[in-house]
Amino acid sequence: MIATAWVKGQTWAVVAALTLLVGCAATDGVDHKNRVIAQAVGSTIQLFNEREGGGRRAGSAVILSRDENTDRSVILTAAHLVEPPVPQSVYALSPETGEKIPADLIAVDVATDLALLSAEGLDASPVRLGRSAWLGDNIWVVAFPWGRERTVVTGVVSQIDAAATGGDRSSIEGAVRLIDASVSYGMSGGGVFDSRSGALVGVVRGYRTAQLSFGDSGFEPLQLPVAGETTVIPTADIVCFLESVGLSLVDEPTPLACQD
């Protein structure tokens, strides 16, 4: 009986130790996820564009760099927020106060749908650029749908850009082309972040649509978003754009290669 009791005691001790280890691992996982999300949220801001004639647009953006001496930040967003080039005023909302801060347009690349702006007084942290992604990688999208409150949406990398891998359609690693996270108006320019490292692997470009026709009713066809088919501007395109305007934010010895 004594031996049996001793064995049982040891068994319960082992079970208790394993439970403690599993609990610690689960807590570490939650803490890591929270840190990644906090980092992504801290790098994302909201933009508004007021155009001549009363037009108004909303978009999302990420902070690429911040000069602590001048308190000026470089902002990356989707070019279609500021295109076509008409008289307009772009404002960045302060993450802390919601104050509208004037933003200056630096450069636009219509082909890749990227635009750079700058603004002072944004209390936000720069992103860290990721090198590539794998098919099926978990991601977070941080953006402001419909010009309202910030949202965090999860998903996976659902398509790799074959052109960026030399036309190899079997490749499962490379530049992100599609993710399955659903987005809506106002989320263009929002960051797509790797869920493990928190690195930026792209920004939201838009979403694919399907046309709903009403036959001979006289009503115009509707363009409906296709759920889970969100297009992404990958990091490689971002790096090429930055190089074209004389900026480089990649510190690794082997920089990301530009896509042709």
C-alpha cells in the first residue's frame, strides 16, 4: 500500500508538472499574439482625402519610418486613394487623439498602386518589412473599414505571385498575391502582417468582384466583392517603389529583390 501510494503520488506530481508546462506554453502563445497585434496596430493609421468639389475618400496606411528629430513620419498607402491627381487635401488621423493632421504627398506609382506621404506629430511606430511568405501562412490585416473604427482581421496567404518566382506555379514561397481575409471600402493601404513575426508582408490593394446582372430590367449591374479574395501589394513591390524614390528601409545584408 505504501509503494502504491508513493507511485500514485509521483504520478500526480508528473501530471501537475505537465499541466503547469502546458499552461505556461499557452500563456506564452497568447502573450506573443497580443504583442504581434499591438505592434501591427501601433504601425497603422487612418487617412482621409478631401477633394475639390466635395468628394471625400477614406483609406488605411502604415508608417514606414519616423524621424525623432523632426517628428515627421513617412506613410505608405494605396495610390488609388489619391488618384487621379486633382486638387485635394489628405489628412492622417492621430492614433492618440483622432486629430486630423495634414499629410504631404511625396510620390505615387500608379502601376503598383502605391503612394508615399509624410506628416508630423503622428505617435506611431514604423513597420518592419518581411522578406517573403509561405502559402498558408497566418496573417493579420489591420485597417479602417468604411472610414470608421479600426479592425483586426485574420486570414491566410492563399496565393503566391508566380511571376515573382520566375513563373513557377508550384512555388509555395514568395511574394503575396492573395489572402483570404475579407476586406471592404476604406481598408485599402492597410497592413498585412505575418502572425508569427509581426513583419509586414504587404498592404491591401482591394478585392475581386463578381458582376450581378439584372437582365433587361434597366438596372445597372452590381459589382459584388468576392469573399476571401483580397488582393495584396507585396513587400517586393514596396521595396522597388522605395528604391525608385531614393528610399531604402531594408537593413538586411541581402535586400529584397525587386519584381520585374
